[in-house]
Amino acid sequence: MEEKILKGIISFVNYEKNFATIEYEAGTKKKSVNCKTGLEAMGRKTRHFRIGDVVSFQLRLSDRGDKMTAFDVRFLHNEKLDLLIQKAAIENRFAGYLKKVEDRYFLKEFDSYIFFPLQLSPWEKPPAETAENAAISFRLLNLDRPNSIVAELFSHNFSPAYKKAYQHFKNEIEAEAVVTRVSPHAIYLDLFEGGMQAKLPLEKGKEPDLKPGDNLPVMITYLSDTKVVVKRVVPVQDEPTAG
């Protein structure tokens, strides 16, 4: 195994088969080597590489022992991506093509040809099949973490449950929740006929006073495209009348 740290550029990415090709120089010779990008089976997060990524890496024999493979591949920078980040700081609106690879969606930016994973809300309907390969507008998220940048659609197709939740949140209306599970740490809830899930953290050492199937009034205290926070509504006790 060669432990020298090398530097190269991603020249090809196969999102379906989860591998990428790195081109690099060894002395006066130009070489290429593949690396794995699908790492869930090893309990690690899949890397999302893009063509043009400058990376550092090391070499070792492949599992079959018949060729060299890259490992410990680390993203350094990408000039085209840097330009997009600079543009996003001024106006975060881009156009590209929607692509689907197995069960994952990507957006391919028009000018740079860079692929970005599409981040969908838990309460957002996936794009229709007819939208694939069609021009679509999007923004970029996680601009402070270049290797974790994802795309978000400008136009969302939210579920009826999210739309109800938004109205309840905006107008400070109580929502009826149903307890689905109770753990030592939290009470898990279904809202809007199971269209949205939330949880109530339990104070340390406090025993839950609810069981699955119980109804519970809650208020939505925070709502975003990816997160909902609720609090329990405590009934107001009538004060005793003097007499």
C-alpha cells in the first residue's frame, strides 16, 4: 500500500454505480484511478463528488488485488463551484435540468454542468416524471459547506398536511395530535390524519402520562420546509369562585 498523499481532479462520476474517476500526475506521467462513492454499506455517508472537484487521496490495492484504487478521498475545491457560490451570494437563483438516478434526484446546472443533489421536504411531493430533463429553477443550500451543497426547487408542491400545518402555525391555531409511540425520551405524534409527524421531548426522569392512541392538543411553535416543532397545550384551570 502506498501512503503518499496525492492530488488529482475528478474527471468522471457514475452516480448509478457509485464510483468516480480521478486523474492525476505521477512524475511526468498522467494516470487515472477509481474510487468508491457509495459507502452506506460500511456505515458511512455516501460522498457526492462532481466533475472538476480537486481532491486529495491515497492509493492501495483493490479488494480483488488486481489494480490500484483511491481511498481517503478528500474534497479540496472546485473552480466552477466556487464561481456558483459567489454568484449565489448575490442572487441565489439558477436554472438546470432535473435528473433522476435510481431513487435520487439531481439538478444539473446549465452553464457549469455540475450536478447537485435535490433536497426535498418530507412534506413535498416528488417531481413528476414529465419534469425530468426539463428546465427548472432552483437555489443552492449549505453554501458555507461546499462539499455538502444541495439544490432546492423554487416552486414546491407541498402536501395537504403541510398546507394545513402552515395555516395552523401562521394563525396560532391548535392542532389535534394522536400519540403513536411513547419512549423514555419522547412522545411521538401524528398530525393531520398522519400526514405529518412530530415529537415532544420528555424531561429527564419524568414519566410519560400518555399512551398510544391518546389525543393531544398541540401548538406548532416552529415550521420550516424540513422541520416542525410542537408544544403541548395545557388546559387553563378555572379559578374557584368566592362564596
